[in-house]
Amino acid sequence: MYSARAIDVLLVEDDAGDVYLTSEGLAASTVQSQVHVVRDGVEALQFLRREPPYEGVVRPDLIILDLNLPRMSGRELLAEVKTDPLLRAIPVVVLTTSTSNVDITKAYELHANLYVHKPTRLDDYLSVVQQVEDFFERVVRLPRC
């Protein structure tokens, strides 16, 4: 049985092209989602903690996180999220260009729920984003924050 409510996704990505592709992949999915975009880790923490200018926003059901971000890296943000009792239950998908085993290992040590390499081909990129969203909405049960 599928959820009747759209899932809220926080996309933490500083590259405008990747924001566009990820948003398009999510929009093309059969899963309904509301995508919120922030450009760096500092802004993501403000959003997640509902600090100005994000008072009153819905806490996301899923975070899609790039590792290479300005001001606060994705690794630093992941560490903050997974040590915060109010945020740590939110699943985090790392979606990044890095295929480094060091980055993969570190992400899982920081309790990422999934590590996905960004494909270079457009169709593959859109497909991967749709599969991630489908997995988190149709296969696993998400806590509703």
C-alpha cells in the first residue's frame, strides 16, 4: 500500500545543474514529493532546525545530500544530523560524484542510509533519482517527522 501523502524531500546541493536534474527525476517519478532545495550545509541545518528564515517549514521525510558543499561539507552536515536526537531518524541518501572508497566508508560510518554515485548520463541520472525515491516511499517505511 502506498502513502496517500507526498513525501517531503530536502535536497542539499550547490550545483544548479544537479538541482535541476534531481528535481526533474523526482518530478517524473510516480511517487508524489515536495522538494525543498538548500545550497549548503549551514542552510540545511537552518532548514532542519526551523531557524530563520525557515520557521514553520515541514521537517523532511528524506534528505538527499551532496558531499561537496560550500561553508559546511556534506560530511559535516551528515555528522550533525545523525547526532541530533530530533533529526537522526531522517534517512539520508548521499548522492555524489565521488566513487572514493574513503568517502563511501566515511559516509556509512556517519550513518548515511544509502550512498549513490551520480551517473554521468542524463537518462541514468534521472533513473537513479527515481529509484531512490521509489525505494524510500514504496519499499521502506519512513518515520513521519
